[in-house]
Amino acid sequence: MADNENSSRGSDREYGEGPSRRKVLGRGALSLGGAALAVGLGAGVAGATGGRPAKGQRTYVLVHGTHSAGMFWTAIGRELALRGHRVVAVDQPLHGTEKFIPEAYQAQDLRALAVEASPVAALTVEDFERRVLGVVRRAARLGGPVILVGHSMGGLSLSRVGDAVPGLLSHLCYMAAMCPSRSMPSLNDCAGSPEGQRSVTPWDQMIGDPEKLGVLRLNWRSGDRRDLAVFKEMICAEYTDAAFLRVIEGMQTDESMAAYGGRAVGSAGRWGRIPRTYLRFGKDRTVSPELQDRMIAEADDLTPDNRFTVHDFPGSGHCGPADPTRVTDLLHNLPV
């Protein structure tokens, strides 16, 4: 697929013995959010100034995916800030600077890790929406365009926040991100579709019973070569081994099963009126290219007069290109 250059009001919206590992993941539990492309950017505002924004200044709100954190966006966020923009890399609740680390994970006691309780289990997609919505509202008060960007599971927040406050957003950018539709209303539904089933799923790498724990738990510190090979294929098969190890160093063990099942469908009249872009990763083994294509097509069917602009990265896996220059250039030049 070549690059396709085609192309209020703001109020909070209220929404209102376990199965085997294979059965749970067969319902589409996993869509990894990756880890840091570089190290360092937290959840604060980069390049923020008081008063009116400088000419051409935008605010980019960057949303990470599952098992990840705001530091995923370090390299891209740093470059956008150096180009004169405000940048906020969001840490979702109990992620990043406030992440939960199981005691048994630190000790590498796998038997205890299989049963240790996790507060992450209580998180819902509404919690993720509220965190991002709060940042978007603050960013909008600073003035200038606000662009919301999400990777992987971060797409759920884009769809829900876009539907809640379309008037506060100038552009939505999904980067190999989940974009649920009426036929696939949750992350589980997307990943459990025929297209989603073409992804790599870590059947044997799961720790404990996800339905009992309420989280999908992975041991990124595993020394098992088979585990590491699966993880690398899932998220960045094209990276060097050294770069892959830097990636998984930034991953966290737990992600909420409840959030995977939460509805995140944008409506035509609200979410569907915001200009949107999709960065398609052609070698993604977590959000398969086939699933990306189906999500793009179903969104375009919903709003045929406001279609995704699609940019294809045919050689990139789930974490995106090791050199993020092209991604940064695209974000910098998004129309607002």
C-alpha cells in the first residue's frame, strides 16, 4: 500500500475454575503496546510555555499501548519538542511512573508470580479514557491545535476521547493501533477476528490464569530462548538483539483483562468528524496488517466523507521503525 494522501461540543461521556489459556487468548486478549523507542520522556509537558502558543506550535498528546508506558514515545516526543511543539506522553493509570511491579516478578519466583494479585485488574477502558481526557482538556486550554496519537491499545483511548470531546481535537493519528468498529467493538473483538488471529499470540509465555488474575501477565525477564524468540517476533522482529533487549526492559508484566473487553467505538457524528491518519506497519505480528486494513476499511465505511489518510511502513513490526524519523516527519506535518 502506498501513502494515501486523501484524505463542538466537549463533554465527558459516561458508559455506563476458569478457562484455559488458549481459550482466553482465543477471545483476542493480547495487543501489545511495545516499549521505549528510546529512553527518557516521562508524562510531563515538553516545550510548554505560558500564554498564547508560538506560531505553528501544536500540542501532541501521545498514548502508549498495553504493557507499556509514556516512555515508548521518547525519541519521537523529543524530536517534536525540538521542532517547537508541546509534547505530553501519557502514562495510563498504574503504568509508567506509577506502574505495579509484582514482588514475585522482582524475585523471579514464577510459582508465586502465577498467583500474586494485581491492582491492574481493576482498570477499565473508562479509566484509560479519563486519564487521556484530562490531559487533552489541559492541553486545549493552552491554545493551539491538539493532536492525539495512539499506538496499539492506545487506539481505544483515541476513539473514546475523540467521541467525548471532538471539538478539542484537531487530528487523530492511529499508529498500528486498535480502532474498534461496530462489528468489532472491543480490543478482544478486533484481536479475535479472523484477521486478528493472524497475529502471534504468546500461548506458552503467559504466567498464571488470566481470568483468575484479571490480568494478562508476561515475564519479560525470562531467560528462556523460546520465550525471547516469541516476544521478539511479536513486537520487533527486524530489530537487532541489543535493541530488542532495550525494548523489553521497558515493558511491564500486567495488563487489564477488563480493559481489553471494553467497548471503544467512535460515532460518525462525533469521532467521525475529526481528521484522522493511520500509520500501517506491514510486518506487524501483534496487530496484523490484515486487521489494520479491516479496521481502516470499516472506519471509512462509517464516514465515507472523512476517510483515513494511510501511510504504509511495509518493513516495520509492531514497535515501528528503529529510526523513527519518518514517523516524526509525518506527525510534524499532519494537517490541522
